[in-house]
Amino acid sequence: MAKRQLSRRQSWRIEKIQEERASRAARRESRALEELEGGDLGPEQTGLVIAHFGVQVEDAGELAGQIFRCHLRANLPALVTGDRVVWRAGNQGIGVIVAQLPRRSELCRPDIRGQLKPVAANVDQIVIVFAPLPEPHANLIDRYLVAAEHAGIRPLLLLNKADLIDETNADQLGALLATYRQLGYPLLEVSAHQGDGMERLQAALNGHVSVFVGQSGVGKSSLVNSLLPGVDTRVGALSELTNKGTHTTTTARLFHFPGGGELIDSPGIREFGLGHVDRGDVEAGFIEFRDLLGHCRFRDCKHDREPGCALLKALEEGRIQPQRMASYRHILASLPEPEY
Ligand SMILES: Nc1nc2c(ncn2[C@@H]2O[C@H](COP(=O)(O)OP(=O)(O)OP(=O)(O)O)[C@@H](O)[C@H]2O)c(=O)[nH]1
Ligand SMILES: [Mg+2]
Ligand SMILES: [Zn+2]
């Protein structure tokens, strides 16, 4: 009992310390903001958030290309990499963001607490990166596809580390790739290390605003380094124990291609929940279901074992691949219970 009380007191203390720390940080922030606003600020101009850690803004106006660390004027929403903003330059590379410009698109995913957080704004292509190692999970790829379809952003599937394909994994990878080729998704195979396929990847990225997503350790940052010599963003070896990535990239960062187009490297993830979508969204995210939905005998068909189910029939006839149906069921089972 005594021990339990102590730990409760301890946790209360920890919470209090954290609260104090947060409010000190907020006070510091507002003092910095006051100082900036009291001084000589440049005219309002547009800029681009290129990193969300300590919000870095790249000017899109007169100071073209210069990068400023910016404070946010109070009552602005949380900004993410790719956001377009109105801002004013202070001195010594510091500025103030005055307003957020409307987003054309928004890729979101739930954070650790299940709350939906945008990860990148204004992208028009989601590059779903996977590799022979860490072992790819079709279900994770399908979740990204659902998220992409939901956000209305074009997906591109990218198998990196093609140099690691050998007789131990070739069949399994071949089956995985065949699944997505059959669905008509664009798919490229490359090796960031050996350079194979990189020209075709570059061609697919030119003129687009793309974001690299996928498990930690699949080589997203290595691909950035290979595409953009001179960038040299941090890369981390897989864990020897688990063969998984070690979460090397911690914040999304935007890079420019010399010939036009942008690329956002994002931190790898362990699990991609889909807290913000409902059954209908998931169904709409499986493109091979589209022509079948609405053709089941029962209007509220769960496509489980109902008679006259159009999806089950298509599954039986091989028009829906078993792995995709399993993925669909897995995703549905993981959605939070709807609130009535
Ligand atoms: N064999 C081989 N290894 C590669 C290739 N590309 C990347 N790697 C290795 O894979 C490991 C992970 O690379 P990263 O680029 O840090 O992976 P990431 O996806 O950015 O990982 P996070 O930032 O943690 O999400 C490193 O040891 C890279 O050297 C490749 O084409 N072939
Ligand atoms: Mg990385
Ligand atoms: Zn059905």
C-alpha cells in the first residue's frame, strides 16, 4: 500500500514537473515572439515549411531559398512539412509565421495515443517504400493504399534493396509484387545502393510533390541521398537482433529536385493504424471492390458469409486475391468500434 501511494505521488510529481516545463517553454516562446514582433520585421511573404522540427521555413519570395527558423503566432494550428505559410523575417535567421495557407492535400496518421495527426501537406504522390529486409507486410502496404485513396493522393509502390533479392525470398516477393501489379498500381524496383532503377524513379518523381513513407529501415533516407547527391541525410543500420529499422529519421523534411518537384522524407513507423476511417472508407480503399460494392443481396452486407455477397463471389472466382481479402478483414477488425 505504502509503495503504491509513493508511486502515485511520484507520478503526480512527474506530471507536475512536465506541466511546469511545458508552461516555461510556452512563456519562452511568447517572449521570443514579443521580442520579434516588437523589432523590425520584414514584409509579409509566402514560404514553405521544409521541416517541422523547430519549424523551418524557406522563403518563396524576395529572399528566395533562404531558410529561417520560425516562431508561430498564437492561435495558428499545428503546421507540418509541406505547408505553405505567410511569414515575416526577423533578424539572424529567425522569423514569425503569421498565417497558414489552405492545404491542397493532407496525409494523416494516428499518433501513439490514437489521435489523428497530419504528417505532410500538399503532396500529390505517396511513395510506399518496402524492401526484402525488414520483411515487408502486405497489410501495412494495404493500409497505406487505403490512406492514399482516402486522401485522394496517387500512390506509387517502391521496392528498394532489389540487390537483396535471392533464392530465399524471391518467391515471396514475387507474389507480393504480382498482387499489386494485378491491381494496376504503379510499381518500381530499385536499389539505392547499386543504383538499379534509380533513373526510372527519378522520372516518376520529377514535377511531383512526393512523400516517402514505409517501415523504418526500408531505405527511404538512403534513396534521398542517392537521388540528391550532396544532401547527406542520416541513414541507420538495421538492428542486428531483429533485422528491423532503428527509427533514424525523426522528423519529416522536404528536399527540392533541381529540375522541379519536391520530395519529403518521413520517419518510418512500426504500425500504421487507420483510426480516422470507417468501413466505407476501407472498402473504397480496395480498388478491386469498387465495381462490386452495392451489388450484394443485402444492403448492409458485411461480406463475411452472407448469401448473395458480390465480394465473396469474386473471391471464389479469383477476381479478388485472398491476401487482399484477408488484409481487408484485418484492417476492419482493427478499426475502433463505431460510437452510436
Ligand atoms: N542492401 C541494401 N541496403 C540498403 C539499400 N538502401 C538502404 N539500405 C540500408 O538500409 C538501412 C536503413 O536505411 P535508411 O535509409 O536509414 O532507412 P529509412 O527507411 O530511412 O529508416 P527510418 O529513417 O528509420 O525510417 C541502412 O543500413 C542502409 O544502408 C539498398 O538499396 N540495398
Ligand atoms: Mg530515414
Ligand atoms: Zn457482400
